[in-house]
Amino acid sequence: MALLVTSILVNYIDRGALSVAIPDIETEFSLSPTQKGLLLSVFFWTYALLQMPAGWVVDRYDVKWVYAIGYLIWTIATAMTGFVGGFTALIFARLLLGLGESAAYPAISRLIVENFPERQRGMVNSLIDAGTKIGPAFSILAGGLLVDRYGWRSLFVVLGVGGFFWLIPWIRYVPSRPHAAASDATDTKVKDRPSLLQVSLHRSVLGTSLGMFSLGYVWYFLLTWLPSYLIDVHQLNLKETAVSAALPFLAMAASSVFWGWAADRLIDRGRSPTFSRKLISLSGLTIAAVLLVATSQAQSSTACVALLTGACCALGMFTANVWAMTQTMGGPAAGSWTGIQNCIGNMGGVVSPLVAGWSVEQTGSYQTAFYVAAGVMLAGVLSYLFIVGPIKEIAWRKET
């Protein structure tokens, strides 16, 4: 758990570093708002599209080494970013970063299914999720201060070089496991594992994937555009932005841990996973949508940050339980399901920075971007209510 949480922390620090560096990069390379949106979006092209192949691989081969290779690739990409000489090279580095990071969530889901029972997965996933929120907060806070003093290139070099040290304990202490081809004859779970096509056609996979798209849309809208929004609309300087933009992510991390624990306690007391995890998750998405609309109307930076913090706390209710639901339903197909879900979910990361960039350029305002994000979240609520089935392991061998 310690290594998994640390790795996802590094993962989100690396991917979020661009958002705090983008004002200086924009100036150095004379980027238009549309180019800036493209640069913030391109990471998700490889990250999202390679989720399904990554899920297939981690369900069949030694997840320890699959994850180690992915981690190495994304760390190299982060360090490379500090040495690029132009817009095209930046695009390439972001594509490479997405390629490496595509292994993360499928690998982590596979490891959680193998090592933790359902009644513990809310807390386990919430700790992982906390890393995804503390990472951007640290990236914005410490990264903003580093960029302000030493320039944007220093941020990527420090992150890239520092990230390599995680590989030492991972390779030394994490045990290997036989890949699926070597254990087909004796492992019942391997025999029960459905094909990637069978998983992708299941109704609940579609439902959770659409729900994840709604989360991906709003999460990456905030992750990529929040610093620029605070600077452009509320006239904060870089240091003020670093502190103000970090607060909602830190609050979301604390909220996620609490609500993951709360769902596990409800299950321990006899409530079903369906009731416990869906109730908390969908309440969170609904509250977050309302608060995000209110954020766009805030007149002061203090009110804006307070409303954003509340919206992120509500999002934590969803993120604490969304992966636990997928892992329980997926069972032996958890890696493949995670890959499909994260592929579709991260299409939100492809779309939202581009939509935000286009709408800001066309209207001169961020309000439309906030409204669209809120509407997408409400669509995610409907998806979990009417498409996703009960939160219990699917009997894949009975499927046709």
C-alpha cells in the first residue's frame, strides 16, 4: 500500500505539473488559448487510448514488471519536458507521459483485487485516491513556488530525476507472480476470466465508464484550467494561485479517505455494497455539480476558493468508492474492466481542456466551461442510477 500510494502521488504530481507551468510556457512559446488547450489535452490521447491494452496486459502478465516499465517511461518523459525546445517537442513529451501512466490504474486495481476483500476496498481505494489529490496540490503549491523562483524547466527536471528513486524499493520488495499463461491449468480464477470483448459489452461496464467520463471531465477541467482561471478572473499572482488552487485538492483527499471509510463501515454493519457505495458516490456528484455552478458566479477570490473546496469535498465522496465498485463487480476481470472504464473516463480529459479553451477564446469568460462541467456530472449520476447494476461480482462464466 505504501508503494502504491507513493506511486500514484508521483503520477499525479508529474501529470499536473504542466498546469502550474503553463503561464510561463505560454509566454515563452507564444501559445494561443487553443494551443494551450491542445497542450493540456494531448496527454490524454495516449493515456486514455492505451488503457484497454494495459488492462489486458496486467490481467495476464506479472503486474509488478508491467507497472515498473510504465513508471520508468513516464518518469523519463517528465524529465525530458524540462529540456524541450519548442511546442512540438512538448507535445511529444506529453504523449510519452500518457503512454507510461496508462499502466497505473489497471495495475493498481489488479493488485487491490488480489490482496484486499470487498469490505476493505473503500479505505484502500480512498488512500490511493488521496494520492491523486495530494499530488496535484503538491504540484501546484511547491511547483508554483519553484517555477516562480527558478523557472518552469527546473520543475520538470526535479520531478523526473526524483521520481526514479521509487523504483528501487518496488523492484526489491514487491513479489512477482506467475503470468496467466503459466497458470491456466491450475488457477480457477484464470479459467473464469472473460475475454476483453465480453467485458466491454457488459451493461454495467458501459454505465461505470460513462460515470467515470463525467468525473474525468470535471477533474481534468479543474486540474488543467484552475490556475489559469484564478489568475485571469480573480487576478491572483502565481504565489497566491499556488496556495489557493492547492486547497481544494487537499480537501478532496481528506474527504475521499473519510467517505471510503464510511462506506466500509456501512458494509460492516450489514448494508449492501450497492446501497453504501452508490448512495455516497451519487450524492457527492450531485452536490459537486451544484457547487461548481455557484463557483462560476463567485465575485471574490475567497468565495470562489471556498466553493471550489466544497465541490472538491463532494467529488471525494464519489472518487472514494468508484473503483471499489468496479473491482467488486469485475472480480477476475478487474484489470480489463479498469482499462475500459479508465479509457472512456479519460476521454473526459481529452475533451474538457479543449472545450474550456475553445469556450474561453470564443466568449472571453469561464462561465460556460463551468456550466458544461456541472451538466456532465449530472449525466454521470443518471448513468449509475439506470445503467449500472448491483455492486456484486459478476458470474462471467454464465454470460453470453
